[in-house]
Amino acid sequence: MMMGLCPLLLIFMLGSCLTQPNQAPDNPRYTHFLDQHSDPNPHRRDDRYCYDTMRERNMTSPCKDINTFIHGTRNNIKAVCEDKNGEPYGTNFIISKAPFQVTICKHHGGSSRPPCKYRATAGFRYIVISCEHGWPVHLAKTVVKSKSAGH
């Protein structure tokens, strides 16, 4: 009796390990979004950070003019697509209810060919994103809300 249960138990345990409730779908747009904009634990947030991270993520051939890295967990960014941390913004976008720590990397210099030179601006901003089936797929912009705007 015990020998018959062992294979079933093994299959059940493997299946439960492989299926995670918050696992990302096979969505190339979501994967691309994460690659371009997600960095939950940056070691620094200066010009060198921009140069290294943009190069590591293949955004320097040609040099991308501007890119924003969001320093929040994937779950916190995904929550913007839901009522947990997002609200409608404009026609097709959602804005975060809370600001995220971000680093904005802006290209400066004459050539769009490597080596690319970037200036980093670090701060806290609200993110405006597009979502597809509950997953972030496009960062439209970041904004600073003033206290007088009621937020």
C-alpha cells in the first residue's frame, strides 16, 4: 500500500512546487517590461549605475535616450494593475497609489553609439503603467504629485 502512494505523493509535491499563485504568465511584454524597468535592489543609484545597468540590459546599442528603473518588488509593481495599489489614469493607464523609489537614466553626450553616457536622477515617483490581463507591460511615465492635488 505504501509503495503505491509514494509515486502519487511525489507527483503531488512536485506539482505544488512548480505552480506558484503569483507566477508570471508566458507574456513576452511583461518579461520585457521587467527587463527594462524593474530593479528591486540596486546597489547604488548614480551615473555609474545607469551606465552599468543600461549596458547589462542591452539598451546601449544605440544608446537609449531615457529609461526609468523602478526599485520595487515585482509583486508591488504588479499590485498597481489591481485595486490594491493602482487607480485609473487617463484612458488606458493606471497610476500607483503610492510612490516608488526610482532611478531615471538620461543619455547625455553627442553620439548615440557606445560608450553611452548617462545622468542619474534618483527619487520617489508615482508610476503610470499599462496592464495586460493584470500584468504590467508598459511604463508610460513617472510623476510627482503635489500635496495640493489631494494625494
